[in-house]
Amino acid sequence: MAGDWIKVREDLHEDPAVLQMAAELGTRPEHVVGYCVRFWAWASRNCHDGSVTGVTIVSIDSVLNVPGFCALLQKVGWLEVDDPGSKTGQGATVRIPKFERHLSQSAKTRVLNAERQRKKRSRNCHGQSVTGVTQKVVPEKRREEKSNKPLKSPGGHSKDPPQKTRMTRMVYTDQFESFWKAFPGGRKTKKPQSFQKFQRAVASLDRDDAAEWLILRAAEYARSNQGRSKFVRGPLPWLNQEGYFDEPTAWEGDLFSGGNGQPEPEYKRLKPRPRRDLDV
């Protein structure tokens, strides 16, 4: 499609996987970045739900004009083939890991939304810097402020009655209440913040049933080993980390409980980390 695009990290040429492929191909990392961009652009046009059926890795190599490049992508974990016993992947299905998070239309929508928010914050900060100039208080102004102070009684208390602070109650949608009910218990805190994050997640997902899909993912997480263990994440961290994009296998036993009842080191991969444009 004319004008279509994909998101790429600025520091991709420094990624260890890129350096490894460059060393094995005997070329510069910048060239490998170009091959990767060409491959991801092909995947963005041809993949459905992150996979292509019936294509061979040999044919993909011919499209890229780089023999053996798909084998290197498999080696670094950026490409999966469902027939590991076949050297060429004849008649196999190839999959792009984390396709939904990085190359799908919803991923592009999230990037555009984030860029709009960044520009909006930048404009707000610029406006505050322009209008936030301290004005010198002239004597007439000080006298006026002094005359407007409330009179005090002999006991030292102001005659004006104190004003009561009104508390605004958060009103939640039925969809969020269903999400909150479906999410596993144990660490259900910060409901107002979770509601705001839920609304933003629904708006960023490029699907008509975004809210229902989040509810189903929360219910699936609640049934998983992690959802029923002491390592369960709360709703707010789960939404902040986009846990709804996690593979269901990432929530099962081997990643979260060792033989001594302690989490395996791989569990650390699910902790928050600096967000980058393309994390493959």
C-alpha cells in the first residue's frame, strides 16, 4: 500500500542480534538493518495474525536477495518455522514473533497515538514556559490583597466558615466492571487508575470488540498458573505492561515457580522495562 510504514528502533544497528547476523554474513550492521526492514515490510504486507502458510524460507531469501538470511533470523529468534526438521521449511508456516505488538495495524495505531500525546505535552510545556513569567506585585496590588483577607475573631479564628471539599466519585463503565471482576484477585488495587488505563487500552486497540477482548484476556490470565499464584500481577501493572499481548504460555508454571517455590530468573522478563519503538 502506498505510504504504508513500519516502526523501527533508532538503535537497531547496535542490537546484539543484528551484530551477530552481521558477523555471520560478513557485512556491516547497517546492511543487516536494511535487510530486516525489507523483511518486516514484506511480513507487514503478507502476514495474517503474524503468520504466512505455504511459503518457504528459500523463497523469502530470494525476495530479500540474501541467501541464508531467514536461517539467521531463526537463529536469533526473530522468525519461527513450524517444521524445524526441514532445512528449507517446505510447505511450512512461518511466524513473526510479537507481530501483534510491533507490525500489526493496532501497533501502528498505538505509535501514532503516543506521538500525538507527546506533541500535545510538548505544546503544553511550551505554553506554560511562555505564560509562567513572574509578575512584580505593585504596592496598590498588595494593599488590595491585604484588604481582601478575611477578618479574624478575637480568638484568632477567621469569621468566614471553612469551605467543605467536595469529593468526586469515579463512575465506571459496565465493561470495566466486567474486566475488574474477571481479573484475578490478590492484588486488586488502584481501581481509578486501572479504569483510566483500561479506557486508553480500548482506544488504542484497532478492533471493534476491544473491551470484550480485554475482558477475555483478563479471564484467561485469571485461569493461568500465574493468575492463581502469589506472583499474580495487579490490574494496573498488567495494563501498563500490555500484558494482554503476552503469549498464554508465558503465564504458565515453568516461568513462575521453581522447585524451591521461588520464581525462575525468566520471570524477570515480565517486569517493566524501558519502552522502545521495536523490541524484537
